[in-house]
Amino acid sequence: MPSLRTSSARPRRLAAALAAAVALVATAGGTGSALPGGAATGAPQAAALREAMFVGNNWDGTADVIAARGDFHRIGRVNVIPDKEERLREIHLNPVKLAFFLGVRSGPGEGHDQFVDDMYATPDGSSMVVSRPSFADVVSLDLRTGRINWRFPVAGYRADHMAVSPDGTRVAVSASTANTVHVLDIGTGREIGSFRTGDKPHENVFTSDGLLWNMSIGEVTTALDAPWLDWTKGDRRITVVDATTFRTVRVIDMRERLDAFGRSDLSDAVRPVAFTPDEKKLYLQVSFYNGLLEYDVTTDRITRAKVLPGNPKTDPDRTTWVNDSRHHGLSMSPDGDRLCVAGTMDDYATVVDRATLQEGPLVEASKPYWATVSGDGRSCVISESGADRVTAIDFATGRRVASVDVGDHPQRVRLARVPADWSGPSGS
């Protein structure tokens, strides 16, 4: 599906490539470092960048930009729906789009519109790329002006999780109602390729061996949540494609692996995942499970399972759990020694020793919905969607070290780079 652009594709692709190359060279030795010898030779200086974190406030349509370490203070805020009125007019004039828009609100949105799911920065730090579920699109926003650079409507009626390629030039987005993943040029919004997935594609991960992994979670908005009705949730699988040709190289049906491991009671809907640094093991969360699983990529089998404590206050009625997710949020320390788990419906987060799978202190948190790693690698950073804040937990001690207030219902948190002098768009 074509993206909407205001100028021809070739000049913008060239400009984006040049900007990315300059930014990557300029930041190779540290955030915001200048080109060697630039002042002496008269060569143009690349804009200095600083490390930051994007926090998507799903229900109010904003993204907070916070420091990536230390006290994690807020640097600025971006309105990710500057075209809200235009999009709403478009939706209300199309009965099918309106039906899906209202379906997102009443289903995964828990009675709210979903205006931001995932975010990444362009390599030069000039723009934020955002997937917007209720508007079924991906947009690029100029961080200086807050204006839209380009817009890509996804197939179907809802956009979901994204992933950025290792070189930062491509972004993959799940079109959840179309069982499709689009891969876009992050600078221009041009579609480079796409591939088919299982039902309701969700998490995407690029790996260093040139592959792109997608996890489909099936239908999560029905009340058919009893274990014996698991078959009603649809075709859930991991689809692994070549990240250049987008041809499928492997399909992993976790139902077969779970049955072989002796856990036919667990759902095969794979939620957030975390690879070890060598990408030989994959840790994953599945629907309805307060714990995690270890999957050996080489031998193609589940090797360990870890059940984590349940909160006595958690309602045992599975239909009350948000979008079938008991625990939703998983990250790993850079050295691969520790995992950080967001215990969403149990209102805590904890650091787990990867060797023993022993959990550390349970850090109280209000509906934590994501877990990532701070810029310095020392902390796990979780979004507390029930308290509208982001909290950092020290990997070494398992203790809370900082919290910062953000907007309404934060979910995805991503590392990024922004201009060093940036404090928000000029129009905000």
C-alpha cells in the first residue's frame, strides 16, 4: 500500500541515506560527537545527538521523551496525532472504518482510543516514527516542528508493534487485522516489502543474522478464555523471514513445542520476547501465564519454564485480564545474566536470574505493560500503565531506583536519539 508523501521518492531517499550516514559516523564514538577534523576542513557538522527514551502514552495520543539514565527526567512531549480531526473525518465517512475504529476502542483499547503503540527515532535523530492503532497507520513526525513528514496506512484496520532494523534504516510494523507485516524505509515511508503471518501479528524482532521474527497472538478480545476453548483463538505461530527478501525461512508452532515439553495446558500465543546476546536462546511470555519459557533456537525445543508468583489480589477470572495477557513485558540485561519481567495483571515487576530462574524482590507496580533496558544498561525500565509513570529497576539489586510521571496509559518504551538541544517541538 503506498505511503503519502509531499515530494518525489528518489530525492528524499537520497537525503535520508546521506543524513543517516552522517549521523552514524558522527555518533560512532559517543552521543553527539562531531565529525573528526570537521572544523579544520570546513566539512559540515552533523547535529549533536543525545540518548533518550520514547514513552508512548496510548490513550492521550502523546509521546514523552525522557532521559535514558540517571533520574529519567522528562525532556519534552510530542503530540503524535496532530492530524486527529482529519483522520476522524475520514473514519466517520466510511462505515467499515468506523466499525473497526469503535471495535478497537471497545476491545484492546479498554474503552479508549489507541493513538500510539510503538515509536522509534530515525538514525539522524530528526524524526519520530509512530504506529497508531486506532488510525491504522504509521507516521513520521518532525521532532523540531511536530509536523508529519509522511504517513503510511497499513493493510486492514489496526497498526500494532514495530521493530527497527539493526542499521536503523527500516521499520517493520504489524497490521494486526490483515495478518501482515509491512517493512518501510524509515526516512521516506516507502514500503520495501511485506509478508504474511499467523492471526493477529504482534511483536517483531530483527536479529543479527539477517532475519525478522514475528509473533502472532491470535484473537485476544473474545471472552472464550477457558483453557479448553484455546483452539478458538486462531492460528498462532512465529513466522521467521529473510529481512531482505521477506521470504519465509521458518515457521515455529509453539503448540507442538509446548506439548513436547509437557505443558499442553499453556497457551501458544507468544507475547513479548527477549533473545540472549548470542541469539541462541529465546525467552518468551505466553497468554494467561504468570511466568516465562526458555526456547533453544538451535535445537528447536522448549528447555525450561518458570512460574512467577501470583498476586493474591489478582482476579482469577481470565476474562478480566487485559487482552489475555497475565504478564506482558520482558527484557534482558546487556550481559545476558538477568531478565526483567513485567507482571502486568499481578501489579509487580521483578528481575530474574537467568542461570537459576530465581526471581528477585517483587517491585510493586500498577499494571506494568512493557519492559526495556536503560541507555547505560544498568536498569530495567517498565511502563506503569495504571499509574501513568515509568519506573527504573536496578538489574543488580532488583530495587526501584527512579520513577517519572508521563501521560495517560504508557505502554511501549524505546531507546532513541534526539537532538542534544531538543526540549519539544516548536509548536508545542
